[in-house]
Amino acid sequence: MTVRIHLLGNLSRFSPSGQEKFKLDLAPEATVGALLEKIGFPTDLEKMILVNGRQSNPATLLGEEDEVFIFSPAAGG
């Protein structure tokens, strides 16, 4: 299956193509965790994940043409 990925801000360095937006082929019923592993995203790096606009986590199942946004959480005071 193919999913659409958006790595926002400085996270685009983990994109296989170096681009902020790209498509990725995954096995059917893959999880967000499998996606992160496939692109070599560090497990210890803080991140927010949205799948089709809903907050998600590494256990979230993905479907064909899902849209995944990964970005750093906001910080400040």
C-alpha cells in the first residue's frame, strides 16, 4: 500500500528523498511504527504524529492513501 508522508520542519532530513513530502510503499496493515522504522526515524526523538488529521502513535494501523504528518512538538514559554 502507498501512504503520503509529510516530515515538517527540520524532520525532512529523515526523508529518503530529502523532500518534506513523499510517498512510501508499505506492507498491507503496516503501522506508523513500521513506517518510522523504514525511514530510519530515531525512536528517541520527540515527535507528534497525525494520520488523516487525527493524533496517532506508533501502534496506529495505516491504510491505503493515508496521509501522515510528523513534526516536532512546540516548545517555549
